[in-house]
Amino acid sequence: QVLSGNGGKLVETGAVKWLFEKKGVIAVSSNQPQDIKLEELELKVIEAGAEDMVFRNDSLDIYIEMENLEKVKQNLKNQGVQIESSSLGWVAKENIQVEKNNKGAAQKLFDALEDLDSVQEIYSNLAP
């Protein structure tokens, strides 16, 4: 009901899995202690072993190979970086750009899905 009412459709299990890869994800606030500047934070993340990083609002999302998640997390902590969260997640291999009105429709669908008790996680390949 939620899918059809919001322009979505149900596909078979695993039908879009190839668009994503399982990664370690560490979220770090860009508001670190006074002695860590933004450029220094980026260097610490690279030195810790991160594969990629993306700034989103006041947060820095760090992407790591799954098997290196705890090692990189500990390395960052040892360097004084404050970590908000860490987890394993499905990360889009490639983000796609959509028009503003389609992006709004997708967000409406995501919001409706989040309200369902049976939905645990939502992963998207829409560009921020």
C-alpha cells in the first residue's frame, strides 16, 4: 500500500543489491574539540585507513572495508577524534542525480516507509 501510493514498486529480494556494497560506516561530528581543525580531521581520517569520506551537514561519514571497521574506529579514537556512531551498512556504489520534484517524491516515500514497524533500514543511491 505504501509503495503503490507513493510511486514505488516491490521487486524480488536481491534485485537491486548489486547497486550497493557492504561497508563499515563511521559518523564523526565536524565539530571536534578546539585543537582539531577540519583539515586536520581529514588527514586523521585518511591516516586511520578510511576508503572514502563525505561531509553531510555537520557530520562526516567515513567509509571503510567491513573487516577494518573496528581498527579504523580505534585508530581515530586514539587520535582524539570524537565518534558519533559506527555500523555496517549498504553503501551505494554510485549515486544518481534526480530532479528536485522526483527527489521530493522519493523523500515522501522514504518517510512513509520509516513509519512502518516492519521496515528496519532504508538504503538509497540518490545523490544528496
